[in-house]
Amino acid sequence: MFDMLLNSITLFMKGKLFQDLGSLSIKLSIGIIVTAVICFAAFKLGLNIWFAIAIASIVGGAIQPYLFKDLKYK
């Protein structure tokens, strides 16, 4: 199991894990932007910063399967 993790990390660092790095970059950016906007908005609405971060993290993690559903590996 540890060897599989190291192999995946090595392939990712070499840029050989995913078929389309452009699509991965766009989807990853969308997830980061959505999470950051939710965190900022929750904080501006008067929530404690740690509570805003927790809410944004949960929502950001929940949208990841939707964003990465069509991701293709090599």
C-alpha cells in the first residue's frame, strides 16, 4: 500500500499521473476559489474565523467528487 502511494506521488510530480493536466488545474482552481469565497463570505457575515473555515472546508470537500468525477488517469 505504501509503495502504491509513493508510486502515485512520483508519477504526479513527473506530470504523468493524469491524462489532461489542464482540466485538472481548472477543476482544482474552481474548488479552491469556491472554498475561499465561502470562507470569506462566512467571515464577513460575522461568523468566527474558525467556524467559517470549518464550513468552507466541509463545502469544499463535498464538491470535490462532483468536480473530479470525469478525471482520467494514465
